[in-house]
Amino acid sequence: MQQSMISMARWFPRREVHDMKTLNRSIAWIFGLTLVLLSVSVAQVEQQPRQKAPGSVFVQLIAFASDSLGVTRVDQYVQIPYSELTFLAKEDSYVSRFELSAQLKAADGAVAWQRAQSVELRVTEYAQTVSNRFSHLRSLTGLVPPGTYEYVMQIVDGESRRSTTLRREVVIRDLQKDSLAASDLLFASRVSRTDDRTSVVPNVNNVFGMGMDRFYLFFELYKRRSLDTVALTYFIVNAQGEAVLTSTRNERVDDGTTVVIWNVDSLPPQAGQYRLIVRIVPIGVPDSSSTKLEIARAFSVGWPELPPSIQDVSKAIAQLRYIAQESEIEYMEAGETEEEQKERLLAFWKKRDPDPRTPQNELMQEYYGRVAYANEHFAHYMEGWRTDMGMVFIRFGPPENVERHPFETDKRPYEVWYYYEQNRQFIFVDESGFGDYRLRYPTTDLWGRIR
């Protein structure tokens, strides 16, 4: 039980194991569930070792023009919260060791670039080791021919040997073939410049808190034609495609590379998902509309007190249906304003904070992390958190083993999820044949009602 519960106050030094057991018992009692790590992808076949799903580890790849012909420079920024790592007490400090590896693979499986590093972190305060507010930011750089690749990044914890793996498809553009080109767009929380150097602190997760004063846009322009100035316009567009904020400026462009740093001094007043688009139009060039460029990046605006995945307070309240009493949900929903609803939601979680010594509420982070994972992996005709698989995953966490039976004669596709430590199993059947898996065993729901 101790091993499966470490996510709630990850990671306590060994000398505090007794407190960890007490914490585990209190969490199980509060909700009547065992919160295991949000760490196993149910897409794994049976008997695979536990592997952490990418929770609050973030990676961003930014393409820049290189000085070498035929290749693009790819800067990779990796943000790893300390709470995702194992820290052990070492004399007067806490030490974590992990291995970081990354690679870009072409469609035929050939590795175009790869890098591996061993990292040691040392901090002096225990509170830092269990906080999502403290992160390790690491950067890697590689030269890669333009094309489409699978990017694979893996972090292996030195103490527990648990791993986090991120995979995504990336398109590396050719930034040398056009007379005017622009790098990818980077959001930065801080930028400083000297005569020959620009230092950037990137915002890797692209999440901003409401009330935040400012952030910066950072990108490069590459000119290979007779051109003096470009008109720059950025648009912040909401989920409905409506422009909610815009700004314009002219930028003088130099031969070769021009670094653009642009202060964004206001954010949309409402929480939600947005997209920032930068339009670049040459000035004084015939038919400039045919040479205009656009670069863009998605971001979200949320509340600093809540997990980044929450942009809708009313929905976050509704998503408590698996652990909260109906009267508690009704009380939170009865708040007259969104701010009042948010305060009631925070009060609900404050009463259930497993470790008030830490700045974040580990239980709330874990719960909404599971909701986000369910939405990403189990959505079908409805949002993932509303599905049967989503319900089980949110309530019990990732299964310790999954049996998948997609193609068996005279049988519908089905999956069996095993929770050995809790002596439970769940059987999901795809009756329609279109991936809509429904819970068929047990025949009662999580509250004991007949399904």
C-alpha cells in the first residue's frame, strides 16, 4: 500500500515513512478509495511494468534556423516539477537523481537525433521536494533535417526506477528555403538582453494565471531578400474563434536574423483555452499579402489556486460526482458568482488536504490530473470523465494490469482491468464495435446501485 500511495505527498524522505503510512490511511478513509499514482497508461499490455503517464512534466520544442545548410536547430525545454522526483535526505540537504533521454525518429524508425543525460538535483528545504511550484528546467539542442518525426522523451527516476515517457508527432520546418521566414513562437516569463546575448526563461506549459501582469513573445525572423520593415499583429483568439485581444507594431528587420521580443501586458479576463497568432506582413513589398507569415501557439488561462487543467469552475464542481456528496455539490453550485463557486470549491478541498505543510493540495492535484487523463484517453460520445472507463480510472487510479481482447471469434471487444492490491477487477465491453466500452462487471455501479 505504501508504494502505491506515494503520489499524494511525493516524495517523503525515508526518515518520514511513518508519517507516510498515516497519510495513506487518512486519504483512503476520506474518500473510500485508494489513490495510486497517475502513472500507468492503460494502453499498456498486461504484465508491463508501471510507467508514469505524463502528468505535470512538460516539454516544448521550438524550431530555429541554423547556420548549417539542410538542417534546422530544435531547442527542447523540459520542465520537471520536484514533486515528480524522489528526493532522499542526505546530511543537510535533499538529493534527487534521474536520467533524461530524448530522440527524434523518422517514419521508417531511423533515429535522426538523440541525447541522454544523468542529472543530480540538490535542495535544502524539504517543502521544495513535494511542491509543484518548484521545477527543474532543462534544455537540449539538436540539428535535424526538416521533416515529420516522432519525439520521444523519457525520465527515469534514479531511486524508484519509475519512468515518465512523452511521445508526440512533430513537424520540423525548413527555415532556409524562403526569402522571409519565422521561427516557432515561444512564450517567455522573463527575457533579458546584453550586447551579444539574449537570455530567455520559457513558459513551458503555456498556462497563465488570471491576474498575471505580463509575459513575452519571443521569435526570430530570417530575411533573405530586399526588405526593411514588417508589420506585426498578434491576435488572441478564444475557443469560438473570436479575437478577444489584439496588438500591432512595426519591426525593422536586419539581414540574416532579427530577434523579436514582444511584451504582452494583458490576458483575457475569462479562464479558458486560447490561441495566440502572430501575423507577419512585409511593408513596401508588392503583393505583400502573398508573402505574409503566421505563427501561433495555444495557451490556457486559469486560477493560480487551482490545477492548470481547470478553466471552468462549474465543470470542476460537477466532476466531483465520484467522491462528493450530492449536497456538497449543490452547495458549491449555488454560489452566485464564479468567484464564490471557486471559493467553495477550494474550501471543499482544503478540508481534505492530506498535508497542509505543503503549498499545494496533493489530493486535488491528483484527482483533477486523473480527470484530465480520462478526458484525453477515454472520450467517445461524451467527455472522458463521464464514461465508465473514466469513472473507474478517476475513482481507483490506473489499473495494475490490463487484458485487452479486441479480436476474438464470436465475442465483442472487451478489456479487463485488474487492481490486485484492492482485490478488484472491472470488465468493459464494446457492444457497438466503435470503441464505446461500457462497464459490464461488476453489475453494480460504484455506489452499489444496479446498473
